[in-house]
Amino acid sequence: MTTSPQNHHCPICKSSHIDTWGSAADIGNADIIHKIAKCNECTHIFVHPLPSKEFLAEAYKTSSKSVLSGDSFYDFRSKGSFSEGDLWVLKHLKKRVKQGNLIDIGAANTMLLSMIIESGWKVSIVEPSQNVERMSSLSNIQICRGLFEDCVFQNNFEMVSAIDVLEHTHSPIDFLKKAKSILSFRGNALLRFPNSYSLKCKLEHDKWNMIRPLGHLHFFSPRSFQAACKTCQLKIVELKSHDLNNYLSLSIAGQNIRGMRFMLPLRWFLNKMLLGDQLLAMVSHE
């Protein structure tokens, strides 16, 4: 694996004050163990060293098991179900009085995209893996197969959607700068990504189910995401958390503890305190 030449610094705030936080097996080969580092300045957690952009481009192009193996969430979305992130995107689209251009990065849900197209949005999609073949049934869309950072666009977008994408990128800063460059002046970018400030991460540490290199490379806290937005001169319009599942599931001391669906008060409290498993963020130009 080719690694990044500057992986001894935090990829978000560039601080050299990083420590080993844990380790985790490669999702495609359990014999390969990756170190996980944490920045002492912005609290960002990331795979250390990071794979190079070239490695990731080839891995996603060929659907390598190192980046996609066992990714059950991709399977979940491909079946036409809506995740909470998808519903969140739809909610914000409905608030728009006027439709425009929308780009969906890491497109994985054809049913969601169909609904967006039918509501009047002009849709473009970016997908580096072979999953893009499932989009061929959709009409009136523009497709860029490759890494978002390498795609060239002829127009700006009123909405940029990147659900479960930021954690896969080589450089989240480059990704956010690219998103800003194609975002219209009054546009918004909607993102969802793992929350390292979550209760699950605090309790399960590197056994947290979101720690899955090289599929997931970055694990933002609210603090490190704020640092990233400051670097990119992006304004955070909304930031909240939620759980990936509809029930609370924790693994403590090797014992799996599941809460029932009626534990809504606890889930509400966790999300209110930004302790949910995922962060949902809406950003715009400053």
C-alpha cells in the first residue's frame, strides 16, 4: 500500500502532536493491522499512516475488499431503503422553494435519486466504484465515475449531498474545498460521517464498529469538524447527531447490550449532546 508522505501530521489541523490511539484489522485482510492515531489539538482520529490518493482511486475503481469488503450499509441502501441521512437530505430539499442543480457524491440509493429527479432537481452523481453501474437506469443525470476531487464540473450546485463519504477520503480538507468551489453562493452541502465523540466510541474505543480501515479512514468529532470548516472557510449551518440503528447497541467488556426501540428518551438525550453514532452537518459559504 502506498502511503501519504505527510501522514505524521494531523490531516485536519496539521498539528504534529499526534499519539497512537488504537489499532484495527484491515476489513479485507484480517492479518493486516492498521494503527489509529488521534490529534491532541483538534481531537481528530484517523488511520495512520493514511493510504495515498492514488491507492484509494485504484481500490475503489476495482472494488477492492480493502475498502468495500463487508460494507453491509452499502447493501442496505442499494435495496431501496431510506437511511436517516437520506430522510434528512429529503427534508432539506423540501424546504427549498426553487429547485436547481444537485450533486450526490458516493451515490448509493437509486430510489432516493429517483425521488429527487421527479421533484424537479437536475442531478449529477459522483461514484468511484462499480456501484455506479446501478445508476444506468436513471434518466437525465450526469455521471462522473472517479474520485470527487478529480471530477470537473461545468456549473455550480445549489445542493451538494455527501452521505457517508467524508470518512472514506484521502484528504477531507481537499474534499471540503472542492465541495465549496462548486457550491453556489446560497447553496448548502449536506454531509454525514462517523462521530468519534459518540458514546459508543468513548466506551468501545478501537472496537467501535465504525473503526474499519481502510474503508473508513477518518473519524471526526464536532471539534475536529469545526476545525476543518474553519480551514475551508465554511459556515456550519446545522450540526446534530443520530444513531445508525433505531435501537441503542453497546458492547461493554465484550458483552453486547441492546436497548429496545422504546428507549427514545435516552436516544434523544444522546443526540442532543452530540453523542450519537453519526454526525449530520449542513454547511454553506461563510
